[in-house]
Amino acid sequence: MNAASRRTTYPGASLARHQRSMGDPRLRYPLWPTLPRGCPRTRTEGVDFPLEVDYAYEETPADLFTGPVRRAGQDAGLERWAPLLPPLAAPGLGEGATALLPLGDGVWIKDESRNPTWSHKDRLNRVTVSAAVHQGAPGIAVASSGNHGASAAAYAARAGLRCVVLASAGVPPAVASFLQAYGAVVLPVPENSRWPLLNEVCDRLGFHPVSNLTRTHTGHPFGAEGYKTIAYEIHAELGAPAAVFVPSGYGELLFGIWKGFVELRRLGITTRLPRMFGCEPAAGGPLTAAVRAGVPAAVVPVAPTDAYAIDCAAGGHRAVRAVIDSAGQALMVTDAEMAYARDHLASQGIWAELSAAAGLAGLRQQSASGAEFDGPVVCVSTSSGFKGLGVGDVPLEAVEPTWATISRVLKASGIA
């Protein structure tokens, strides 16, 4: 087979070439080793700048973006997009290819609860655990009390690696069940101790970090690469939407989706880019604070909120770039707004965690202010309602098995 033929078939080989600084795009680093502490040459006293991955885009297979999201005879998972991902050295669990559901009035829901551990984090952990395998790490470590920890534990188990999870007290029952099932070592510690201890676990034991280590959020340089496949999938079914509303904590997901659409334009697959809306809890809002202040990233105090999955004090530069470069917005939504959106999703058969409904809450907020969009709008729902706080705390009372009792209950519920 000649070179021209190889470029028009699906080779499965990664075209990743470098890590590039987001603090200074002129600075490049080799692809290995990964630099989860961010760019060492642009770091300041208050901000750590993340890295992203560059590819040999000119070698992208001509048919990569044609045909169905899943191809016959192909391993289920992110392999579908392997040329534009870092090397997938770890086995997958069938992540990706999640449902895109119409909600009416031009609004669509990208339901990430369909992933193997019921959240979007599976896309990130497929590529970050692959980095651990490629670099020969004995295990991975993560600071998380939610979706990230559950997903990391699953992919570590799949790859035959040990997993250490530094969690906060009060882990939701579903998340704790995931962690126990996958054999992770779970260490509940005070929240402000998680990142310093994560650094020690990685430095002393040689474990590979799959979550953040720095003051402002840099995260793993490969993590957002997994998320950009959401953009590929949306485009395959819908084309480029007018806007995408994304629940945002550290902003990796927001940036990853944005990067995916930017790549599609770079490759000539689309001429349109969506506006990106980062939707974060009103109890904190580091993305909103950074955008308003015109700074690369911000750290803010966080008030109590039930949106535990995205109640982040530290923001990251990637999210700021996604909002600014897309002419989008950072939005702060209240717990009440998220609860309303969550209940609306449930009325349509989609059970989402409170945090997962932040995207729809942000869209409702924009619509109430009179905003209009020239085309379809996608709201990303990030995780299952099973992950919510208090799930399992509502006991069911037995009902007397007679028609008189059943009829009375039905009538009280509005069923004639």
C-alpha cells in the first residue's frame, strides 16, 4: 500500500507530535514525558499554564470524519478517532458515541451518562491512563470525590494498574460503590489537603497523576484531548451547532469540546464554530471571575452547594480561552436553576445529576434574558442521576394491595 492510500484509510495510529504551552504557543515540548504540572517556562506566582497536544494535521486520514461514529469491525471506544488522539496504549471500555437527543425548539442534549461509568470522565481517563501505561507507571493517582475518581478507578483496573483516590468525606454512595468495586485505594482527607498529598503520592511512588497538581488548574495535558471527541460526534449527527452549553468546574470539558470544533474547521470539515458557554455554580465561579477580570485564571471562595461535581475554587486557563476565543460567555447558575433543569430532563426520560444539568440551566438563563441563536443548540449533560447526593435516601412505603387503595393513590397522583 502506498503513502497516498494510507492517508485515505483508517490507520489507527496517533498523529500526536508535541505538547504546546498555552501560556506561550511558541513553546513546544516533546510528547513524552507528559507535563501535568503545566508549562515550566511560563509559570508565574499566581498562574500555572496548561499544555495541549499538537498533531501532524496534514496527515489526517481523508475519511476520518466520514461514515458513522462507530465503524463496523472496529473496537468500541475512542479508537474511532485515534489519529487525532494521543496514543491509546490502555484498553478501553467502549467509551464515547453517546446519545444526542432532541429536547425540542432546536435544543439537543448530549447525554454523557451513557459512558461506561456513567459520566464524561471516561473520555478523559481513556487517554490519561494510556499515558500512564505508555510511560510504565505502576499506578495512577487522582484527587476526586465524584465522577473523575470512579472513572479513573475503572480504567486503571482495565489496564491492570493500581489506583489511589484522594477523596473528601461524604462521597456519594454510588461513587463509593464504584471505587470499592474496582479495587481502588480510597483515602478520605480534608479537601484542602488533596492536591498536596496527590503530589507526594506521585513523587514518592512514581504513580501517574490523572488530575490536577497545581494552584490554578492545568490538569493532565492529554485529558482535554479525550473530551474533544464529543465535538466530533456532535458534528457527525448535527453539523456545527450555534452554541454549546457545558457544565464547568475546572473547564477541561469546555475547552476540549471547543478544541474539537476548531480542529474540524482547521481540517475543512466545517466553516462554522459554535459559541461556548461555561455554566458553573453561582456558589463559586472561578471562570466567571477570570473572564470578568481579564486574567488567565482565578481562584475564588466557594459557598455551600449541592452541585458537588463542579464546585471548584480554582479555575484554569483552558476554560478562559474557550469562552473568549468562541465569543461565548461564562455563566453562573444557582442550585435552584440546576434543580429545575434536572427535573425538566427527568420529565423527558433523562435522569441527570444536579451538576450535569448546569448546561441546560445556563441555556434557560440565556433564553430568559432574550438571547437567540441562529441554529441548533447543544447542552451537555455530564453524568447520571445515580451519582447525585442523597440518592438512595428516599425509602418506599408499602401500599395495601387492594384496588381501593391503589385507586386512591392513583387519583391523588392525577391519574383518573
